[in-house]
Amino acid sequence: MRRAYGGRSSPCAPKTSAPDTVLAWPTAEIAVMGPEGAARVLHRRESDKAHDPKAFLQEKVDEYRKLYANPFRSAEALHVDDVVRPS
């Protein structure tokens, strides 16, 4: 319902275990690694050279979260059947 990180962390019931349906909320974070760790790894050199490294990394964390760590990306890859509103 909230976060699923790691190479084998398809939301709680991965497709490989043959669930009937895998659903996610729009606020779920699903990715290979968390946004904070990913930003530090992917943009380390750029961050070291940035005028304000902390602000630079926060921008990259937000960008990673928007582009990759979301249930819509997982739905595109067919790891999630549908993204549903909690209401």
C-alpha cells in the first residue's frame, strides 16, 4: 500500500505468485531502490560539483519519485493491474 523497493519487490503479491489482481494506490512508491538512495548513487558526481549539493539532491529525489518511483510506471510494465483511489 505504501512502498515497495528492490528487484524482487513487486507489490506484496508479485505477478510471479499468480495473484488474481495486483492493485496500488496512486501514492505508492514502487521502484528498484528508494528515491533518496537512487539520487545519491546516480548523481553523486554532479552533486559534488553543485553550488548547493543538498538542494540539488532534493531536486533529483523529486525527479526520480515523479518519473520512476510511482505505481503508474509499474502498471505500464504490467506489474500492477490497476491504480485505484483509496476512496
